[in-house]
Amino acid sequence: MSNVRFIGCLHLGHEAIAKWRGFETSEEHDEHLIEKWNSVVNKRDLTYVLGDITNETSKHYHLLDRLQGRKIAILGNHDLPKHSRELLKHVDYIGGLMKYKGIFLSHCPVHYTELDYRVRLNIHSHLHEKSILTLNENGEHIKDGRYICVSVEQVNFKPVSLKDLGIER
């Protein structure tokens, strides 16, 4: 059985992000991510990678080949269009903004007005450990449930399914 999964902000080969995430080196970071990914993804699964695969380089794209399953990349702000031809050697497809089961898939969160009439939810990355907040009826800031951030920091370095996110049974 195959599953569809989501994750973003891999930042493969990025020394500063690796250290910020608590790793000694980018190699240690990348090996951890590969191990976590492969612990939940099988070869028939499809994973949407929601941007920032590396940090403006194609040098580490080869690591995508060590991640099980098929991959669709949605470009992020650190994924340069000039590297798309090289990226296509390691993923099945590249997109910008996509829809899946009535959900926008993007790197950066879409504007809230798009969620008012086009789709019900936005799965994105880009924010790393942060969430989009809204005000409740008491004027308190709460997490806006229309936005689901799947940056590796928020999903324990493992691609997640809609079921994992509580969206589907």
C-alpha cells in the first residue's frame, strides 16, 4: 500500500541550519534526516517536499536518491530555478503551488484570503519552528488551524501523511 506524505525545509548540506538544529555537522544532520525519512516512507510512497531542499546549491541533490519513495518538489525560496534541470534527475516532478485533495501545498504560506474561497487548508513549510497565529474571540493569539507547517522541526524529521496530521482517517 502506498501513502502520500509531506515534509519541507530539508536544507541538505546546510552547515548553519544543521548547527541551529543541534547537529555538529551538515553530514550528521543529513544522515539523521535520511534515517528518519526511511523509517516511515516505503518505495511506493509519494512524498511532497515543500521547498528548501538545499540552500541555493545543487551540490547535495544526490542525497535525495537515498530517500525512499517517489518525490515531488515544490520550490522554496532557497531552491534556485537555474538548478531545476539537475533537481529533476532526483525527483519525479517540480512545481510551485499545487493542490492536493482540496489543500494548497506550498513552500511559503498562502495569503489567508485564498483559504476563504479556494481551498480549506494550506500545508506548507518555510516557517521552521513557528506557526501562523490568529486571534480568538477573547483576543488571544492561537494557532490558525488552516495552516499546517511541515518543516522538519515540526514533524520530527519524518514525512507525515494526512492521517498523521489529523486531516484524514
